[in-house]
Amino acid sequence: MREFELIDQIRRRFERPDGVVVGIGDDAAVLEAGRYDLVTTDTMVEGVHFRRDWSSAAQIGWKALAVSLSDIAAMGGEPGAFFLNLTVAPGQDSFVDGVLGGLAEICEAYSVEGATVSVAGGDVSATDGAAVLTTTLLGRSPADGPILRGGAQAGDRVVVLGPTGLAQAGVDLLAGRLEVDPQDFGELLEAHRRPRPLVEAGRLVGANGLASALIDTSDGFGQDLGHILEQSGVGARVEVDRLPRHPQLDALCHQTESDPLEYMLAGGEDLQLCMTVPAAKLERLREVGAQAGFEVFDVGQIHADLEGVRFVGPGGDPVELDVLGYQHFAVR
Amino acid sequence: MREFELIDQIRRRFERPDGVVVGIGDDAAVLEAGRYDLVTTDTMVEGVHFRRDWSSAAQIGWKALAVSLSDIAAMGGEPGAFFLNLTVAPGQDSFVDGVLGGLAEICEAYSVEGATVSVAGGDVSATDGAAVLTTTLLGRSPADGPILRGGAQAGDRVVVLGPTGLAQAGVDLLAGRLEVDPQDFGELLEAHRRPRPLVEAGRLVGANGLASALIDTSDGFGQDLGHILEQSGVGARVEVDRLPRHPQLDALCHQTESDPLEYMLAGGEDLQLCMTVPAAKLERLREVGAQAGFEVFDVGQIHADLEGVRFVGPGGDPVELDVLGYQHFAVR
């Protein structure tokens, strides 16, 4: 498919998003004045972030936008228009078609009345190497401003909305590093292949001003909580027994005689949300979660006199875990 | 260099641009409300758009942003914050350093008081394949709105601000397709390696409302004028003898016994500006150009009863030129 044919196909397949006056087809897109104030961009590289023998083209397309949607959620914002840079070797029309299908699917899944998630522009290029997908997503902050990483205060609770470490376990399964049948662990595979960003939860946390700091766990729970602490100039104590567990991760680690905590604390690529919540707002967060269908796990507390994260067991003893030495596996 | 070190280096090297409240270092960048309404994104792929044995790393970095700056100029807008997605094989620190140096250079060249051109965010990734650079640049429309491709009217003059076809000639020289010494044609090489987008000219055309349609010539003058005509529902007659000439392109074609018109009409990759101008505004455009240091070449006219571009010679006869059959060379 030639460049202009592909651009035409994208234009036909994706409606112009809300808040965009001129979409595909001019030198630049034109946005409604004052509509968007958040911008995030993510690149996925074949062989590094995905493999075609591990994920379908549609899953790859889905995931390319999922990681950006999660970033807007992690500002407490609402997503909208995005730009797609598609760099693929010539002649791979069915791969491109699958990627666009996955993108169309995630756009539909996350569009709401008045805030469609859709393509406003981009660039398509040939390569003779690995496929590279970049999505640049615009979003809108809540009325009281976005929730940054630097707002955690002593006494705030550390909250996570669900289990972490799943995507990294999925990668290890797909890579054949574990002597089990990967098909028994579908939700771990899905966490790598087709992760579900917590867009509505992030938006509700933002709109209701329920968190003092917010981040997604794409670098791993421990490291991402560390980003909050560093930018806020505080420390945290996290009780590992209060962390949410995933039955498939527990089963996997039981069978492979490994420690689920390593995945839960250091495994990257998850699109969970981690936040710090003023103690007085915790109950309201639980109510909002109950209505919207997300759980709230209160796993620790912010302390002014600590530096970094201290992981402690049931009796308050430090957990013996070489998390710093844990290396992220790349997909390859 | 590891991911976080590289991000730190980028943060130290590029000041936070005007109009950006939160730059590098959170889940998304936060923009001043109402500041930017234009977005353009461009991807450059090693082996397709550039080669390291043809261009220095600094030239590659310069060019990556130059093409996006030209797109904002082609809306009549003013550029500002941009996002950088850098996908490079591990261990290529000196290449990355050179690219960042070229980017810093072009940022300085095009920043003005109150509208710095600089990095507001991005993503850095490893690859085992070709390097891929994506820039996503934000800009601000003139007060009366951007100048689109679809506004040309019958009677408007067709204007170009300088000679076209230079970059394509530069590529042919670097590829060794022409039996001459490339060093005699420095400005043609420069047009490929380190093109200069007409940012100030575009901004002035926009701010003074001097064009009814505007585009840059990155696909080649004939094709890009064709985009204006198609979107405006009109045709044009262009007198090829009025097109601006470049002495090095003329000399090259003289030596190689080829027709400069092929380059001038069909050669891509130039960052010239092409526009349609209401006849009554042509004199004002010339005055603005004389003050700002750009020339105005009036090369033809828009006609309601034509379709596409008709290129004509001195007596009004159609020029015999197989432009439609002319194939863009890729760098490889």
C-alpha cells in the first residue's frame, strides 16, 4: 500500500475526534482553542516492546494506545485526540490492517459522549527494519488541574487500584523462561498483550481531587512509587501483606517456586494506578470506586523522615528482597 | 547510556519551552490553557530519510525538527514546544549526543522572545534496527485562524518563496547517481542535510492574512500545489519560466544534460512555501517580504475551470514533461 492510500484508509476508519477542528489532511492538525492541555507520547519497537509471534497485530495496535491512555489517566485527565506514527516495512498490509483494527477497537472502548478517542493526524513511513509505533495522545486536565507526581505529603496513604507484576510474568511465560504451560495463565499473558488502562478510574480520581500524587506502574510498582517519593521529597512504608494479589500470579510462583513479590514490586509494563491519598479522603475514594467498579487497596503510608520505599512484613520487619538487583527483562 | 540518564541529559540540555507548565518528568506534559492549537508530527527513518554516511548526527537532529517547523510555518503559525521520540540501538552515545546537539542548534536558531522552541517531553527506546526519530511539534495559529490548504479562489496568484527541487538533487548527488563532483554543489547537499524551514515567512504570511491557501513543498512543488487545488476545488496555470531558479541546480543539470524542471516540479523534501494569494494582496506580500528578507515569486494563477496544474511555457503552450511518471527516489 502506498503512503497516500494508507492515509486515506486511516481517515476513513477513524472519525475526527471531539475538540479537533482540522484533522488528517493539512500540514498540521488544528485543535479547538483551550480544549487540550495534556500531551503524552509513547513509542513501541518490534523486538523490544512486542513480538509478532507473541501478540496479534490487533493486540499490538491496542497496546500502542493503551500505554498513552494510561499516562493521561495518571494525570487525572480525560483522553481525546491522538497522533499515530506508523513505521513498517513495505508490503505488510495485513499487519498494518490488524494494527489499525486494534487501534479502532481501543478507541471505541474508551470513547465517551463528548470525548471521542480517535486519530487527528500522524505520519506513515517505510523502514527496512523493525516496526515502530508511536502514539501521541492529548488529554484534558480536571477543572482543578492535573494530579502530578510531586504532591505526596506525610500522613497520606499509599494506594494501588489492583495487582501489579502481571505483565512481566506474561513476558516470562511467552519467552519460555518458566517451565509451565503458558495457556494456564491467560490473564498474565493478556496483561502483556492487551493491557487495560484505568482511564475512568484516573478521570474520577482527578475530577474529585482524591489523590495528592498519581502515577501509573509502567516502570514497576516499586520504581514508580519511588518517582512519586523523589519528586515529593518524602518516603514511604509499604506493608507487603496488604498488596493486592492475583491468583494466577500466585499459582505461577507456587509452581515455579519463586517469590511473587519480585514480580509485584519490580515487574514493569503494568498499567495499574498508584497514588497517595490524604487519609481524610480515603473513604470517599472507596465510595467512588464502589460506584465505578474499581477496588482501592490501602497498602502503606507516606513519612517525612524516610527516604525511598521501605517494604515491611506483618511484624513491621524489613522484607528481605533484592529488588534493586532485579533486572527488567526486555521482550527480546 | 541508560534510559533515565538519557532523559536527564535531555532535560539538562533543553529549557522548558514557553507555554509549558510541566515539561519532562511526569506522566504527561501540561500546557498553558489556550496556548497551542496546532500539532504536527514527523518521523525520520535511517536508510529511508537519512543515512549516517551522508549526514552528520547533528544534521540529522537538525532536520528532524526542521520538517516539523516547516509544517507549522505552512499553517501560518508560530512554533513552540515539541516532543522527541528517539529510537536508537544501545551503545550509540556519540550519535545520540550529536543528534541532541543538532536539535539544540535548531531550537536556538528558531526561538524568539516569548516563543521558545524546545523539548517538553518524549520517549527514548532501544532498537536493534534502524534509528527512528519522531518529532511532534505544537504551534499557535495567527489570531484570525490558520491558513489551510482549501482556501484558494479563482483569480488568486500562485506564489512560491524560492527555488524548489534542491533537496532531491542533493540526494541524487549523495547517492552517486550523477557523474559530477558533489562538492561543487554544496547548497544542494545542504538542502537535503540541513534544510532551513521558512518559519518567520510563514508566521508573517499568517499574521498579516496574506494567503488564501498555504503548504510546504515537502512532497514536491507540483504535488503540493496539487493538494491545494484538490482541497480548494480549483485548478491552476503555472508559467514555468517564472519559477525561481537556483544557479547550482541549473549548473548541475547543464553538466548532466538533464532538465532542471523535473527537479523543480517533482523533487520532494524541500521546505519551500507555496501559497495562493488574492491579487490585491500581492503587493503587500512583497513589502512584508522585502522587510523580512524573503523573495516573492508570482508564478501563475488559479482558475475555476481547470483541474489540477497546467504547466505552460513562454507562449502559453503546455510543457512537455512527464512529471506524473517521475518517481521520488528514496534515500536508500
